[in-house]
Amino acid sequence: MNFLEFFAQYIKIINDKLMQVPYISHYLNEILFGLIIIFIIVMYSKSRILQKYLMKEMLSPFIVTLVTITFVLLLDEMIKLLNLIIEKDLDFMTTLNIFSLALPFLLALSIPMSVLMATILAFGRLSVDSEIIAIKSGGINIFKLVRPIYFLALLLSLFMVYFNNRILPETNHKFSNLRMQVSMKKPMKIITPGEYIDFGKYTVIVKSSTEEEMQGIIIYDCSNTQFPKTIVANRGVLIPISSSASLKAILYDGEMHERDAKDAAKYSITSFEEFTLNIFGLDEQMEIGEREFRSDREMSSEQLVLAIKKDQANIERYQENIEKIEKDIEQYQNELKSDPDNRVISQKISSNKNKLNVNKQETDYSIERIRSFKVEYHKKYALAFACLVFTLMGIPIGIMTKSSGIGTSFSVSSLIFLIYYVSLIGGERLADKGMLNPWLSMWISNIIFFITAVILTYTAKFERSLVDFSRLDIKSLFRKKRKQK
């Protein structure tokens, strides 16, 4: 039995074990397959002995840092989910499913950071042990020698593109569904003010909320996909229906806005003091991932493009409605001037103003959705290619640090990733508010870090140093404090 046959049999055994745990195998199989392909391409490529040596030097730190960083992020996620797990008294398998479905989102962050830290750590050790000097003294250009590592980073980035577009949206969708199902007992606790929460074909957003009541409620009924029904209420509550996984929304002091699916010109507004909305189709036994509605983080790039086109078409339709309604209001106002006491005309003006406000709200809602969709689209690719950018940065930084210690590598990589992540989140917030182009908001960090990587590579090639990275060593900082004491 050769190596490949043994490796394939080993993966089959792992797969059989994973199949016993629901949902995990659905995405781990694809992850393992991608990593195996990368491993085979690199290790069996026509690389020199030194090139294979450099790649092996990076492999161990990458695996260790990936496991460590993912575990730390998982602990943080565990603290967030602990309240839900204890409160709902979840069994072991449901708890395991929750954390397994949360894992891909953590990997999307931990893999780029692990690449950066592993690169700095590996080349820092080569530099401190004078192996870089030995390679250069042999007349070998170190930056030509690391070309296979750049190729490996590019392959990993391409795999992360696949991961962010295929695996991550599906697991996010299943995770959202599972959280919704386990929250059915106390649905008010999952309502977050200012955020869209979906219950089957209904999307809910509120201005404020407590465990007893919601205020400023807007509900979009998407059962009619062409013209969603809009329900607006001043206050209301969500109550689980006993002996089923359905919900009852009791709404007070509101209006129901509805457009006829056959005749778009027909628009009705119904006022109510109390209205009960039964939300069915949330069966506890339904398959995870069956729910049709998806948020931006639950969509692939193709789905995001389709959603953007759909909202752009909605905006055009709303603009046509707004122009028509404004003309109607102007006409009724002119008629009212000649007959000021005509109540029918006054009611028509009032009704049309309500229609106008709803269409403007729908337009604003569609514009906000388009922004968030565009941001999410570019984020999938920007985060994926961060692996390549961090490799380009990590190699010269590792050479310049001249430290094999975990303290310096951890400090430098954490600082770089913190700056990258803060700029990414900040750009996302600005883009969502329309203050920055979505493309620029997501790619600006990669562009700046790439330029920085080119400058650092140039300085390292000529054995210069712009920054003394060794000063960022955590251990040395603690030693200095102890000496001062």
C-alpha cells in the first residue's frame, strides 16, 4: 500500500466517523478535500530541496496556530452562546451542532491570521538561526526561493474563495435556522432592535424591545414575492403557540399596506387597533437549511448578485409609484382648493400620502439591502485574498524580526491583523451608511497591506529595516517591567 492509498483510506475512516454527527460532514468533507488537493499539488511539485524545506518549516506553525486561534475564537463564541444553551436546556447533540455550524465562520478569520503568524514564526526562526544568511551566502536569492510559498498562498486564497462562497453561506444559513428553532420557546429574546430578524416568510425589525414588548414594529410578509405586504405597528408581542413550533404576533395600533399582485395600481391600507398574525411553517422537525429566506451572510456571490438585481428592479418600480402618487396628490390638492369641504378628496390625499411614505420606506430599505449585499460580495473575496497578502507581508517581517520566539510573532501578527480587521469592519460600517464605495471599503485594507508588503520586501532584500519588530516581543516587555520594579 503506497502513501496515497493509505491517506485515502484514512480520510474515508474519518468521513465515516463524521457521518455519525449530523451536519458536520456536510462542510468538513469539502474542507478536507480542498486541503488535500493543496497538499498534493505543493508536495509533489517539482520544487527544489530548499523550497520543500521552507514549506515544511511553515506547515507545523500553521497547523498549531490555526488550532490555537480557532480554539480562542470558539471560546469567545461559546461565551455568547452559553446563555442560549443553558436557558433552553439543550441536549448534547444540539449543542454540538450549534458549535460545529459556528466553526466555519471562525475559520474564515483564523486561517488568514494563522498564515500571517506561521510565516513570521517560520522565517523568524530561519533568520535567528542564520539559515537565511547561509542561503544568501550560497548565491541564492531568498525571494526567488520562496516563490512556491507564494503559489501555495495563492492556492489557499482560491480555496478560501470557494469556502466563502459555498461552504460558509450554507453553514451560516443552517446555523441561523437552528438558532431560530431553539429560540421558539422564548422568541422575544432573539429580537434585537435595529436588526432584521426572519421567521420563515416574515421579516421583522423593531426600534426598541424588551422581554415583554416590542415597539416601532415593521413586518414584511414575503409570501407574495412580487409585492411584499407591509405591517406597521406601534407595539406588539411574540408568543409561541403551544404544542407546535409556530408563533403568534399580537400587534397594536398599526396599519397593513398591501398592493394587488394582479393590478399594481390597486393599493390598500387597513388600520387596526389589534391584529393577530400567526407565523406557521417553523416546524421543529424541519430539515436544517430548509427555510427559504437568507440574509446577506447566508448567500453565495451568485445569490448576492441576483438579490442586488431584484432590489434594483424594486427601486425602479417604487420610483414609478412615487412619481404617480405625487401627481395624484397634486391633482387632488388642486381639486380640494375649489371644494375645501370635500371629505372624500381629503381622505384620498391622506391615503396617497400614506402610500407615498410606504414607497419611500421600501425604497430606502432596498437601497440599504443593496449596500449590504455589495459589501458582503466584496468581503468574501477580500478576506480570501488576505492569505496571499499576509504571506507577502509575513516573509520580510519574519526575516527582519530575527526572532524565533512565539512572543514577537504573536505580537506582530496580532497587531497587523487587528489593524486589518478594524479597517475592514470600519469600512463595512461606512459602506452600509453610504459614506464609502462598497468595493473600496472591502479592498482598501488589502491594497494598503500589499503596498506595505512590497516596501518591506524591498527593504529586507537589501538587509535594511524600517521598524524594529523585536521591540513588540511580549516576553521582553514583561522582563523590562520586572527589572524596573
